[in-house]
Amino acid sequence: MAPQLPKDQLLSMYRKMYLIRRFEERAAQSYQQGKINGFCHLYIGQEAVAVGTTEALRPDDYQLGAYRDHAYPLTRGADPGMVMAELFGRATGYCKGKGGSMHIFDVEHFVLGGYGIVGGQIPLAAGLAFASKYRDDGRVTVCYFGEAAANQGAFHETLNMASKWSLPVIFLCENNRYGMGTAFARVSPLPEVYKRASAYGIRGEPVDGMDVLTVYEAVKDCAAYARSGKGPVLLEANTYRYRGHSMSDAATYRTKAEVETERKGDPIPKLRHYCVETVKIPESEFEKIDAEVKAQVDAAVKFADESPEPSLDELHEDVMVEPGEPDVKPRERVLGIKVDWPVWPGPKDYKVTWDLEPREQAEEADEKAGLKQPAKQPARA
Amino acid sequence: MAPQLPKDQLLSMYRKMYLIRRFEERAAQSYQQGKINGFCHLYIGQEAVAVGTTEALRPDDYQLGAYRDHAYPLTRGADPGMVMAELFGRATGYCKGKGGSMHIFDVEHFVLGGYGIVGGQIPLAAGLAFASKYRDDGRVTVCYFGEAAANQGAFHETLNMASKWSLPVIFLCENNRYGMGTAFARVSPLPEVYKRASAYGIRGEPVDGMDVLTVYEAVKDCAAYARSGKGPVLLEANTYRYRGHSMSDAATYRTKAEVETERKGDPIPKLRHYCVETVKIPESEFEKIDAEVKAQVDAAVKFADESPEPSLDELHEDVMVEPGEPDVKPRERVLGIKVDWPVWPGPKDYKVTWDLEPREQAEEADEKAGLKQPAKQPARA
Amino acid sequence: MPEIAWREALNQALSEEMERDVNVFLMGEEVARYNGAYKVSQGLLDKFGSARVVDAPISELGFAGLGVGAAMVGLRPVIEMMTWNFAILAMDQIVNNAAKLRHMAGGQLRCPIVFRGPNGAGGRLSSQHSQSLEANYAIFPGLKILAPSTPADAKGLLKAAIRDDNPSIFLEAELLYGVKGEVPTGEYVLPIGKADLKREGNDATIITWSRMYYFCEQAAQALEKEGIHVDLIDLRTLKPLDEEAILASVRKTNRAVVVEEGWSFCGVGAQIADIIQEKAFDDLDAPVERVTGLDVNRSYAAVLEKATEVSAERIVAAVKKVMYREEGT
Amino acid sequence: MPEIAWREALNQALSEEMERDVNVFLMGEEVARYNGAYKVSQGLLDKFGSARVVDAPISELGFAGLGVGAAMVGLRPVIEMMTWNFAILAMDQIVNNAAKLRHMAGGQLRCPIVFRGPNGAGGRLSSQHSQSLEANYAIFPGLKILAPSTPADAKGLLKAAIRDDNPSIFLEAELLYGVKGEVPTGEYVLPIGKADLKREGNDATIITWSRMYYFCEQAAQALEKEGIHVDLIDLRTLKPLDEEAILASVRKTNRAVVVEEGWSFCGVGAQIADIIQEKAFDDLDAPVERVTGLDVNRSYAAVLEKATEVSAERIVAAVKKVMYREEGT
Ligand SMILES: Cc1ncc(C[n+]2csc(CCOP(=O)(O)OP(=O)(O)O)c2C)c(N)n1
Ligand SMILES: Cc1ncc(C[n+]2csc(CCOP(=O)(O)OP(=O)(O)O)c2C)c(N)n1
Ligand SMILES: [Mg+2]
Ligand SMILES: [Mg+2]
């Protein structure tokens, strides 16, 4: 077991996990009240993964995931009211209500979206990591994806490139054991996703996704590894979702009993118990946090509920960007506060020092293959 | 070393390899004369793979490959003149001149095409094998593909399914070390394709693709394995092409010296030498075969050259099939001879006995994942 | 005739065709044990077993291609795409293989396969999940494109598509599965390529397909109250297109409105308008009007989504426009 | 002005933009060590190094998506597709991510990326390798589509596309790379969305783009000999479409012929014809004619391929048709 973490850090992790839990419960409620529509995928049960991960990263490391994405911005300090407003489809949402539950972007906090096409975010992650290596900005990218996405061609093509070019990216598989109604083992001969790392010659390992401290340690180690230039990691967090695949899935197909058993592994009480029993943090502090979070989430729902619908002027906005048009900074736009916004280096701001493929290396490979110098005329096809 | 093969079989393998070699040399010549256009990918150097493979299969096992496909029908007994005519784009070609060099189909001999989209034939192979298992016809499918195609998503998705459903298919990678001008090792962290089998929990192994007898033994063993229901195999034949990627690639980028070295490994003289030295088959028999093959290929070129262009009535043919319209039988159409044509079972000709996923197995996987009985309402999404 | 929902009509078609021909099988995500994401395949696994109703991994390109391969040797796969948005990943197998196989092979084989699933909006799903993609397939020679509107047409055309020896794209809609209508029981097969004149009138012609038919019907009823009577042509098949039906009606009414759910720019409606202007130029008393979804990415927010959608009101307005009647007069 | 070939014009554009902005990089199959399948990237690896000119594995979906991800954080990737036929595998990343990102994110980011490569026929390559696929991208909001014809336009528009903050599809052609023309050296950037009136005349309007321009020019010269003078509009950009240029000309000539290399059914030409019939209905003296590739799968055989292609003769005939002149009179 890793060295004990400072009390404040433990409490902040607890607070974040409970924030997500509470946020999702109220989102579920709001969905039932018809205030949220379409697809809404809850993160309940998986909190330890996002919280442990974010805790282990630099605040400016990139994160992106699939459509089960409410937790990602919340772990990064996004405004819960504005995330809820996005779920409500209101003008005050992070994406002006255009993306909704499945597509939450909080660029201020380097959370680069939730994506609806299974596996679609995986190549993007390689691109983010490519940019980091290209600019040598020391960032690591964390790409969350469900285990079912590992059967997409995009997974294969991306891991191959990420490995070949030693891109600083952690492919973080949130294995909650099924995609919609299909148990992963039913469609995958090799149900342990991390084992696929061998096909790409990269580091791969499983981690208990129901224990935030274990996730934290694992991601910290993987991030250091990737950041140091050793290449990508395929990290498989074994977790469980307590709710149906989405709100439109009542998940009646699961027995109470079975969910109860799982609840015993609930990462939130687990951390709390550890803090109280081992670290000797008084219960009262947790009661205080619970109360504060409840109030915070109530306020978030209230904020969303009282927020206006987007104006119709928004219809043609953001489809194309006009010359000189700035990017939209959600918290500035909505809350009127000044925020630090990522600035990407300009045309002359840096030089590329990365030698993606040293010439000797390329020539050696060519020789082995039987190639000599580049063809003089079109080699096509 | 495997038991020595009967003399006739050795000679027929030699004949086929030399037929391919000679055919391709004349094709190259015809290309330079402007009688063949577009892309034309020669098989010279790789003869041992197709010949050893076909020799090890049942004549009604399915074969398909990429665009480097002249050899596949030839090993199956296709009419060389009609293959050449297809390269010439004549009405007497196997595909009426519609497909050309990259798309040669000889359905009579269960050669189901050459394909131009890298990796595009791989999912098709799973479908052929699925059909065999579905009908329990005992067939095995051999899917040839170049090593570069192993970086396509289609490869990943297909091997996963083929493994999960134990489909009788041999994924036969013809590793000639590069795709066009790119050495495989330059774009693949794991340059041994067969090692990727581990990601799908299937059998994978390399074989010397420059020795027809080794290929024959390996494929025979893999075919028996697949046919017996043990599932797919990823077989990697290490081979080499003596010519450029295609006729439009003069391959000036390879040194004479290096090609010379490789020529020492030429599979054709190698088999001949083995037959003469070890099996004691007189040289004269080979000289006789060489002469016969030369004449046969000369005749093929002559046939192609004297064949008519397709008629314009063909323009709208074969795009859509009309009710009651039969399939076209090339040798019947062109040579007017009666041929055995594959007949696919009709609506009531058989029952499906294959239980692709036994219920208990599915339920067990569901239980493990935390699922119980099927959802009653739409689980989407 | 019994009233049943779209999903049951499709279920009947699948069940009957699987009974009729052992070569027919269904493959897709969630189709077997969970009876389909939209419950179209309800009960089929129990009835036909696990080799004929197959749960696929989330590998659209892979299982679409698997279907094409199986079709090459005489099976008749029905490949369910959970939605056509996801089928974009499988497009290579559909347009480069299925649509071209017979031709590349010079007629040596055929590819009897049906790709089916919901197209268009699902409602409050934002841009990645709400696309109408028929034009992306309609352009390729070698494919048939079906887009029925009523449960009866859906049953009759799905059965026809399964029996057809060509590859076909069968377009359904998330918002249609629950829609009910009278459906003949048992053997009921409709001809592919025949439009259905669902309403007759001399004042104008409305041409549409799939879910938009219901909006057009609404509009037609509203117009009738104002004494405007339209021909309402439900194409049902987009390719091959029933040009005769379109042209015959336009020659009668001299006015045409084409209604589609998808985007305007390069939508199938543009092709239909082009055919009309080319072949009925002298019969037209007004330019062909098109009513389409707005040419922007679809939003999740209710008001924004609604504003991008086709509405009966907009169809009414378009008909009045081609009749040179001012709105509301 | 120096005369250079298309491939050199593109090479100049790439080289200059990479000099100008360190954020620009080129990735694709064979682009680095082998200087491009068509030698468009000749010399760039030596000039800019292996991180800015990258040989990708044959993983179109993967490296297209990698480019999109890099663009999200301010790089300006140029992704070379060896041909657009292969890009069908990458379509999901192009239309579901690149085209939708800014909108899904409510304007928080942009996606400055260029996907470029040859579109259309390569000559004697059969059906999988000969497709004109512009319509498949033109339908999606969020993308710009460029299809220049001359080396100068190619240079000016590629530079513009690289500098543009939106994702764009840049269509080249295997049969154009060797075509020469005068090209301004150094800084030369053209506006996206502006058509070029390459010839003026009052008798009819020919509208085209990409390689077909040369066929139209041929036809125009032939027509001139017969005293027929046409406006020849080279669109150069398909989206955003320069409607004004089209309509202004048609209002003048009252006759329009749209020429495209690809298939007729649902081709971009149908959309152009629709715009003309809708917005210039009263100015039209004849239906808009379209000259397109034949709606069949393309064959390898020379005679069959030729018969599917657009020819100057067919364009001449179409112009005469809209002028109601009998062939040869
Ligand atoms: C390409 C694609 N195919 C199918 C779907 C429909 N779909 C949405 S979520 C889902 C299951 C994904 O499961 P997993 O990746 O394990 O993520 P989880 O929902 O378990 O978090 C499916 C099939 C989709 N969105 N995209
Ligand atoms: C999807 C796709 N991308 C790119 C190409 C262009 N291309 C044709 S052959 C080839 C190289 C393939 O190499 P490999 O798979 O090793 O087969 P080989 O030519 O060596 O037999 C490429 C990139 C293509 N045909 N299809
Ligand atoms: Mg899952
Ligand atoms: Mg190779």
C-alpha cells in the first residue's frame, strides 16, 4: 500500500466523489421530471476512476471520454450549475445547451469533450498527445473509454500509432463489464482489455477501479511513465455502474440482490471508512462535506432550472468559425468572471525539436525490408 | 522435416510456381507494351505462399486476397488465358474486363476475389467462414493479406469476431516487409504480425514463405485445426517480392545487389534443387515442364491479345442483378465448356445446428457482468 | 387488419422471412439476448437460435463486412445498424464491397444483403446522433435504398428487400418504431421501386419519404381545410426512384414540393427537384420548393432542435408558395 | 509567372505554409521518406523533419482522428489521403468529429485541419479506385469543400485552407498532378467561396469544378468555332457555394449546364441545378442540363471506362440542347 496521503487531499477526493454521486442522483431525478431528455448516462459507481485519475494528473493534462461524461469536468473544478444546465439544455450550459449530456466540454479545465460515437474519442487522444510531444509541453492525455470500445477498429489503429511514436497518452479503459446490455465477455475472446497491450508492445495493466487510492497511485505512475517519454499505457480500471446503461434503461434486468452486493464495494463509503478508521478523521468532517455538497448540487439544479433556453440566434453559431472570431469561454460568458484560458502557441512561438523517426532508424528498417533510397518517381500504387 | 511428398505432387507444385512466375513476367512485359494499364501488382517472389497454401487445401475451400491477386486463381486451375485477358481488359477475361488486375474472381474455383481497399477483404473472409460454420459444410477460408493491412481497424474487428465465434478461417499474412514504399517496421511497433494473435486468444505463428514445402505443411496443419472447430489461425508467411510494389513503381530504390541476395532464396530454384538432389527427379523433367509452361503462357498472352474488347452492352450489366438472372460462369461463357459451378443451399435445404452461443454460456457471462434477464423495455441507449 | 406498431411490423417481416428461408440471419448490436435496442428483434433469438440471431461486438465495419462475405456465398444476412450514424464506420464495406462485388466479378456472384436501422433524428440527441444519411448511400450505383413510412409498407418492403438479390439500405426511424398502422398478416410483399400515392389532389404535388410522410399528411389535411388538394407521393423507395409517379403527378398539378428530414445542401430532394425541372420543365408553374432540415449541426437544446426541424407549418407554407398564395390568404 | 505542375503548386503551398507556421504539419501514407505517392510532398521531410512530415500506417480512421485531435489544441494538420476512396474508412472522424466539434463544444474550440488527396478517376483502376466523393462531404454542415482546377487556384486555395480555422476537404485529382499552369511565386492566397469566371459569353452558362474544367474549356473552344459563347464558371469551392456568381451568370445567359465527373444521382450538380431552378426559375429558357459520369460502377476495360466518362463532346451537346440547337446545326 502506498504512503498515506495528506488529510486535505483525502477529503478533497471524498468531496469530489460525493459531488459526482450527488450530481448524478439529482440528474436522474431531473430526468424523471422531464427536465433532461434524450440520452443521459450516469457515472454512479465509477466515481473512483475519474476522481483518482484527475488527482494524479497535472491540471493542464488533457482529458476526454465517451458520453458517460458528467464526472470528468466535475473532477476538474467545473461549475456544477453550468454542467447541470448543459444537461437541461439551457443557454448557461458549458456548451450553450448544444451538446447536452453526451458532449460536455470544459476547455478551460482541459476537458476536451464527451463523444457519442463509441471509440470515436480514441484517435483524438492520440492527436492531443501528438501535439504535446510536438510542442514538448510535457502534457499527458488521458483517454477514457468503455471496454466495449476496445472492439472498435479505432482502438487498434490508434494504439498502434501511439506506441510507434511513443505518444504520452494513457488509454484508460473503464471496464464496467458491459456495453449497453451486452456483457463484454460475450463479444470478446480476451475479456481483459489490458492484455491487448501486448499487440502494440506497450505497457498494460489492470487496476481496481472501485478504490480511489489505488486508481490514484496507478495513474500517477502511468502518467510519470508516459510523461517521461516511455510511451503510452493501456490501463484497465475494473469498475461497476449501479444504474442502467442510460436513463432510458430502467435496468430491471438486474436483481436488487446483485446490485446490493456490488454496493458493498461502493468506492465512496470505502474511502470514508478508510479515512475514519485508519486516518482517524472525525465523522463530523464528512457530515459537513455531505451537507455542503448537497447544498451545492441543489444550487446547481436550481441554477439550471432557472436558466433561460438558448436564443434562436444561436442556431447558426458555432457551425463555422468566422475570421477573427474568438473561442467561447463558458464561465466568462455565463458568470462574467475572468478565467485563465488555454493559449496555444502561435506560428513562431516555438521550434519542433522532436525527431519522430531518426533517419538512421528509418534507414535501418528500410535496409532490413530491402529498400534503399527513396524512389525517384511516383511509386503509386 | 515432414515426410517426402509424392513425386507428382512435387512436380505439380513446381509447375504452378513456374506458371505464376512466367505469367507475371509476361504480364510485366505486356504492361510495358501498354497492353495492360492502371495498377498491376506482381506476385514474383511470393509464389511459394499461394502454391503451398492451395496444395494444402480442399479444392472447395474459399480463398480471397488483396489486389496482388493473379496467382490465386492460377494455383486453383484457372485458365491462364482468361486471367491474362482480364489484365488486358478484354471481354474474355474472368470478369469481362470489368475488374482488371486488382479484382480477379474465379468463383468456379472458389477464388472469391482480389480487393483494392487495403484490409477490405478481411471482414469478408469472416463472412465466408461464418457461412461455412452456419451450414456446416466443412470448408475453411484462407484470407491472404499484406502485412501493412494488419494496421487497419478491419483486421482488429474481424479477428476478434472470428476468434469469439471460432470461425474456420486462416488469416494468411503475406509479409513481404513493406507496403508500397514503407517498411512495416517503420509503422508498427510489433513488426511480427503473428504475435498479434495473442490479443484475440487465437493461434498465431510464422512460416518461411520462401519454401513451398514448409508453407504446405504449415497450412495443412492450420487448415486441419480450423476445420476441426478450434477456431481461426493467424499465419504469417515471411516472403519477398522481387519487383516494385506495382508496375508503376520501377523500384529503382532497391540495389541490384540486395535483390540478388534475395534471389538466392528464390523459392522456385529451391524446390527444383530439392527435387533433383534429394528426390532424384531428373533435370529433364523440369526442362520439359519449363517448356510446357512457357508455351502455355505464350498461348495465354496470344489469347488475351486476340480477344475482343467488351461490348458497350456490358456497361449496365452486373451493376444490379435482375430477378431470375443467373450468375455468369466465365469458362462456360468464354470457352463454351460445361463447368461444375458452386451451388449454394436453398431456403429449405438444411437446418442450422450450430449453437453460436450456448444459452448457459451467455447467462454465465451475464451473471459475471451483473446482468440477469433481458430487459423488458428498449435498453437504448 | 390488425393495427400494429412499426417495430412489430418489422419483427413480423424478419420472423416470416427467417421461417421461409434458412439462409436468412440477423446480426447486430443487442439484437439477440436483449431483443434489439428498439425491440425490433423481440423473441427472434428464442425462435431461431444463436447462430441466426447474433449479438455482435461494437465493430460496425467488421460485422457489416462479415455480412457481405456471407452474402457472397448465398446466405441472406440482415445486418442491423443500431443507428445509421454509427454505420458511417461501416461505409467502406457497404459502398466499396457490397455495392461493387457483382460488377467487379463480372457477374459471377451476387450480394443479397440488407443493412437496416434507424435514420434521422431520435429527439434531443445533439449532432452526432441525429443525422439523415440517405444521400450518402443513394449516390452509389449498386445499392437499393428503401425508406417506407407506414408499418404496412415497412413490412412489405423489408420482406421484399430480404428476398432481393441486391444489397439494400433499409431506413427506419427511432421516432417511427412506436407508430401504429394496419398491417396485413402473413405473406405481404411490396414491389421495390414503386411510390405510393397516399393522397390525391390537383393543386400541387408533395413528394416525401420515411417519417416525413406524417408531417406531409398533417399539412395536407390543414391545406384541405383551406380548399387546397394535393397529391401526396410517398416514395417508399429512393433508389430505384419511381420517376414516372413523380412526373405524372407534377404534369397534372404543375407544382411540386419535396420534403425531407435531412439537410438541404446535397440532400436527396435536390436530385428529385433536378429530375422534375429537367423532365417537366414546361409543366412547372412555379419552381420546385424544398422543405428540409436546417443546414446546421443539430443541437440538444429543445428550442434549437425544434428550429432545425421540418414542420407541417413549413410544408403548408411551401405549398402555398408554389401556388403563389400569400400565407394565410 | 513560372509554369509549374499541380504537384509543384501544392508542394509550394505546403512548404510555404509550413515555413510560415510551425503548427502546420503533414501526415499521411508515404508522404515522408518516399515524398508522397504522387510526389506532392517532394523534399518536405528533408526540409521540415520527421515530426512535421509523418509517414502514417495504413490506418485512415486512426490518423484522420489523430489530426482532428491535434487541431483541437491549435496545431494545423494537413492530412493526406492517398485517395478519397480510402478516406471512406476515415469518414466518421471527418464528419462526426471534425465537422461537429466546435458546435458540440458550444464554440469553446475550433478545428483547423485540411484533409487533402486525389478524388475521382485515376484511369483504368476499376470501381473501387475511381470514385468522385464530394457529395458525401458536401452534405455535412461544418465542412468547407474545395475543388480547384488550375495549379494557381490549387496553390492559392490550399494556402487559404491551411490558414482557415474550419475543417476543410481539399479535392485534387490523380490526372491533374502533372497538369501545368502559371503560378504566382510566394505569397498567393485566394478567397475560399469565390467562383472564378474563366470565360465570358452570353449564350449559356457552364458550371463546373476540379478536373472537369479542362473538358469544359475544350467544349467552350469548340462551341466558339460555331459562334456560341459561354460563361464558364469554375466554382473552385463547392461549400460555401458561390451562388451569386452562378445566378448572375444564369440571369444573363438564361441557360445552364452543370458538369461534374462523378455520378449523376445525388451528385453535387443536382444541388446546383436545384438552386438555379429555385432562384432563377423565371430567367431560365431551358431546363438546367447536367453532364456527369454514367451512373454505373466503373470498369477497368478501356472502352467501358471511356463510355462512363464525361467528354467535351457531351458538354457541347448539352450546351446546344439548352440552346435548342440541333446537334451539328
Ligand atoms: C459506433 C457506435 N456504435 C454503437 C453505439 C451505440 N452505443 C452507445 S453506448 C454503447 C455501449 C458502449 O459500452 P462501453 O463502451 O462499455 O461504455 P459504457 O456505456 O459501458 O460506459 C453502444 C453500443 C454508438 N454510440 N456508437
Ligand atoms: C485503405 C487503403 N489505403 C491505402 C491504399 C493504397 N495502397 C495500395 S497497396 C498499399 C500497400 C499495402 O501493402 P501490403 O498490405 O503490405 O500489401 P503488399 O502490396 O505488400 O502485397 C497501399 C498503401 C489502399 N489501396 N487502401
Ligand atoms: Mg462498459
Ligand atoms: Mg507488404
